Amino acid sequence: ALGLMQTRRTVRPKNMTGPGPDAEQLELILSAAAHAPDHGRVQPWRLIQVPEAARNALAQTFVDALLEREPDASEEQLQRAREKAHRSPELLLMVVKRADDANAEATFAESCTAAGCALQNMLLAATALGFASGLTSGGSLQSASLRHFFRLAGSEHAICFLSLGTLAERGQKMRGERPCISEYLTVLN
């Protein structure tokens, strides 16, 4: 497990190509998510798979979302928004549910933590199977267009996309050194 964590790298979807995981491999990756912590067994997150047949509609949704934020977007910006839907062989959306109780903020933080653990499990499983993986987010995640396209309930929030595929030959520069522990750990005194 430590070896997988140390070798896993984020790959941008534009640096992925086919093949993506086949049905059996995808099932293994998805089943890894089920091993994430789930305080109270409330299943606070879910995934939505975007098959190839839905990619053109998603591309238009990305355009609509951009126009919501930037009504004067250039044709070049609109084209880049369209392309995002087609970059990776496998595409999943992570959705987290917000509770409606008195502890909604604390519960939402727990839900996001559980979703993050599920995502990390899937990223590690993809690495173990030899696939490139990456998470992407952006302004479109909170757009009315995207919420409508994915039929999100009022209590649901799109957190990020998970892309899976094969590292393209052109590849990408690997990220520099990972942070040292001293950069993210303080000791309470």
C-alpha cells in the first residue's frame, strides 16, 4: 500500500488516452471506494458514470456552464470547455450529500472526508492496475447547467470528476518533490 501511495501521480485528463479500464477492472476500482470510512453507515456520497454516449451532451453542459459564469466567453474558451468532456476514456462524477439536520456543517465535513477517502481508494486501485488517474474540478461543478444535467438533488453537491485512462505517450512533466512532513504538520504545544 505504501508503494502505491508513493508512486501514484495525478495525470491531467488531456494527457490520457485509451484504453481505459475494462468492465472487470472498473468494478475493482469502484469496489475499492466501498472500503472508505462511513461514520454511521449513511453512504454520504455517490458516483455517476459518464459513458461515451453521453459525452457530447456533457460537452454542451460544460459550454452552458461557462456561459453562466462568462456570458462573453470567446469561441476558443467555448471549444476548450467542449473538449473537457472527451479527454479521458473513463469519467465519473463524485457527488456528496448534505444532511438537513442541526449538525449539517459537521456532517457535510464528514461526508466530504468519506468521499475523499473513497476517491483515494479508487486512485490507488487504478494505480495498482496500471492506469493513469486524476481529479478535476472547476466552476462548472456548481453551475445550474451541470446540476440539471446530472439531476442533482438540492442536498447534493458535485465535488469533482475522476478520470481514468492510460498515460499518453507525450505524457506530462511529473510534479516536483512532494511536500516534507514539516510543511504540513505542526505539534500542538
